[in-house]
Amino acid sequence: MRYAGRSEWTKLRTDSSNTWLLLGAVALTLAVGSAVAMTARCDALGCGQDATKLSLTGVMVGQVVVAIVAVMMAGNEYGTGMMQTTIAAVPRRLTVLFSKAAVLSAVVLVAGTIGVVGSLLTGGTVLPGRGFTEAHGYEAMSPADSATLRAAVGSVLYLALIGLIGLGTALVVRSSATAVGIVLGLLFFFPVLTQVIDDPDWQRLLQQVAPMTAGLSVQTTIGVDRLPIGPWEGLGVVALWASGALAAGGVMLRSRDA
């Protein structure tokens, strides 16, 4: 496992596109979160906006880049034929799967932490000047606050889980382009469908099972009791999607020739 992990780490870091994509994920997370914080406004007591969630809006964009990195980690190997070399060097295919998942999770957790912490620091600096003050019912954002800490930790874990969904999908379809389309469709199709359906029960059900809608509920710090699904339960839904994708990817990796 250690040998396989070092091999996956070497392949990941020596491909400069991965480095740039991960830096792009951090930059986009920070840029979008900062832009939203700078344009938000709270002019009266109880304006109803969630300052923490506003600061973390960039995670919704950063997840797209994370999904691309994850898909490329397996899809490019199939595209170039390098997967045959990987399997020859590490015959135990589940070891290949676990090592890829471990390395991917590690780098996404690091990049995600930088992006999320930076977004919260920016939001904590900018939002008070936009009316999010104690006078309007908002306390300063602090990691000592359990809701803010949960939103931060949950957002980082969410990004890692999205990466695992992308990895598993790429192992199933063996095509980077197809896998990216599937993952992005999975993330953004459900929210669109929710807006089309009029039945509130179906809307609630879709919000509970959709990976992005359910997963990003972990960022909510205001009105948690009104959410279709609890913050940690929502993250658990994304974990189930990731587990399913990795399980399917593992089955395909074991049952088919490289």
C-alpha cells in the first residue's frame, strides 16, 4: 500500500496540470466567496442572510475543479494506456483504488482547507462593513463558534467526497470527458429539477437525496431546523454517493482488463 501510495502521489504531483487545477480550485473558492461577501448587504435587524454560508459560496464553484482533478486521476490513465502499467506494477487492483482515493483525499483536504479558511477570513473581514454587525443580529465569525466550525470542517469534507465521486465515476466509464459530464450532471441536475417540480413533497425528497443540495446544508448556520435535511445527515448523503461510486469503480477495476 505504501509503494502504491507513493506511486500515485508521484503521478499526481509530476503532472503540472493537477497543480494548476488545485491552485485554481483554491483561487476560485476564494474569489467567488470574496465577491459574494463584497456584494452582500444587510441593512436591518434580522435580514435573514447566513453570513457564514455567504462566505463559503465559492465552494460550489471549487467543487467543479475538484471533480475534474479527480476524474483525470483515473480517466487520463485509461486514455493514455498507463493504467496497464499501473496494474502491472500493483496487481492488487483494490490497492490501486485505495491508494488513488487516499492520495486524492489528502490533496483535496489540503486545498479545501486553504480555500475554506481563506473564505471565512475574508468574509469575517468584509461582511461587518456590509451591515453584518451585532446591531443587526450578527456576531463576528469565529472558529470557536460551533456552527461556524461545523460549516468549515463540513465544507472541506464535502470537497473531498466530491473528489471521490469523480474518481469512482472515472473508473467506471474510463473516459475523462464522459465522467466529468456525469459528475457535473449529478451535482447540478437535481437542483434544477427541484425548481421545475411543483409538488413540495417531491421537492423535499430531491433536496434530501441530491449530493450538492444535501451536502452543502452543512454550511448553514441560520434556520437549521428549516432545512430539508440536517447538516451532518446531508454530508452523510454525499458520503453514500461517494461510497457507491467507489464501490462501482472497484468492481469495474477488478472485473475488466486495464
